Amino acid sequence: MVDDIEENCKLLTLYLNHIGYNNIHVAYNGSQALEYIESNPVEIVLLDIDMPGLSGIEVLITIKKHARSRHIMAIMISAADSMENTINCIKIGAEDFLPKPFNRDLLNVRIGSCVEKKWFQNVEIEYNKKIKVEKQRYETLLNVILPPSIVEELTVENQVTTKNYKNVAVLFTDVVSFTTYCDTHDLADVEINLQKFSELCENIAIKYNLQKIKTIGDAFLATAGMLIENQNPVLDCLRCASELLESSVKLLPAKWKLRAGIDFGSVIGGIIGHRQFLFDVWGDTVNTASRVQNAAEPNSIFLTKRALDQLQNMEEFESHGMVMLKGKPSMELFKYKGQK
């Protein structure tokens, strides 16, 4: 309650106490009111318009200007009960207007209406907070499941269009003799090593600007040059695979050896399914990279000729000869020997 006349404050306090409102603070000028509002929670203010110093309208403007106080509902008070005053205050943001001298019944109705509005406003604020939290959880979950650019498209368009991506390097890696390892070790041991292996793949993929597509048991599938821009997608895949082979033996408790296959070409990418969906890639380049990885020797990286052509003699390779790949004609594969 803000009024420079003490008798008005006492009368209003008496009326408000009588109709059940007891949590009241009184300020006798605009500066006192703003100082109190700055450091205390206030829901509704009864604000006299005509006061020395800061007028009620100036206080109202200040309240509505700041984010931390603009939620406060203001009922303006004035002996000058004019339509112009009422319209001006409501334009600024006041909820209602109360003329002097005070009418107890009118005060009761207008305060009651304000309290009801405030209650619904607070309910709406809490509801919106919950929606915001749930939205953040939803977006966090989506970003765990799907690549960021796909999440953005899904959020904006409410769908993901299947696309044909050109000039993409595809990397497949898997663990040598993984089935045998599973048969001869405890489940807990397999789970620990598989989790560490997956984390290793994800971290090194990020380091070399690769997009993880998925893990399939002990296999890891990633791409370069599809959803993230790469200057040389094949080189990034090669660097990633090389560090994976080295780190797997050094860092994993099981000291797993890996094999890797890389191909280069076009892929199709999109979301598969409507329940428990995931972003996936398919096409000849994906199939070939998988077959090349299967043909690779333990602890080695094999590439196709079209992948090798992208490296422009920057690395050392040796021909592994013509190899029959499942479902494909024989093709020459190349084994990575190291940097020049």
C-alpha cells in the first residue's frame, strides 16, 4: 500500500484486515515503495497516483519496466476519478482503478478479483516452468539419440527428410575375436570393456570431426563430410581409426585389437521407424565399408581405391591385392602403413 496520507493508509489497512488480508506493508512515498519492492516479494500494490516526489504513475512505470517486478499487479488509487486517469494507468500496466473516498464493498470486489487473477497467473507460471523443464529434458534426450543438425530439423519441421549425401567417408571398426572374448569372460567384464570402448570411439570421433551414427554390438559406425563439414573426410576417418587402434590396445583393460574399413562415396541418411527411432545411413558406400572392415587384418586399417584417391599420396599404403567381398565383385584393397 503506497499513499502519502497516513489516515488513508490506516483506513485501507482496517478495511483490508476486516475482509481477511493481513500481509500488508505500508510505504508513504514512491521511493519507499520501490526500495521495498526491490528486496521483498510483492504480489499486489495499492498505489496512490498523486504523491509528492515520485508520483504513482512514475512508480508504476518503474515497476513494469523491470523483469523482476513487472509481475506485480497494481491497483491505482486517486480522488480524481476520471476516465482519462483510468485509461492512462491501464495502458501503462495497472490492473484496476480505485476511487477515493474508499468504498468497502468495491475495495473487496476489486482486491478479490486481483487476488484471483494473481493466483491463476502464478499457476500458469509454474505450469510454464514445468513445460520448460520437460522441453529441456526432451531436447537433451533427442541430442543424445540424434545428431544436432537432425534435432534442429526435427524441431523446426516436425520431420526429417531423407537425403542423399555426396562425398562422404564411412568408417567401420569392430573388435577382433569379440565373440570368443564374450564366451571366455564374465558378463560384467564384457560390459565394462564394451562401455569403455564405446566412450573411446565417441571421444576420438569428436576429436576428428566425425559424426557417430551408431554402435552395433562391438562395431562402431561413423561418417565424415555428411552432417559436419570436413576438409578431407577420408583423412579424418583415417586419423580417427588410427588413434582408435592405438588407444584400444593401450587404454582398454581388455587390450582389444581392432580392425577398420573406410570407403568414400554417396550415402542415404534419414530417420528409421516411428518408435525407438534412430538416425541411420545406408547405401553401397556403407555396405562396402562394412565389407572392407570384415576383410581387414587384426590391428589394421583397409581402404578402397576410391577412398585412397582422396588422400593424394599424403599417407603410406600397400596394396592388399584383389579381395572378394560379400555380395560384391572383387576389388583392390589398400592397407594403411602410416604417415609419410
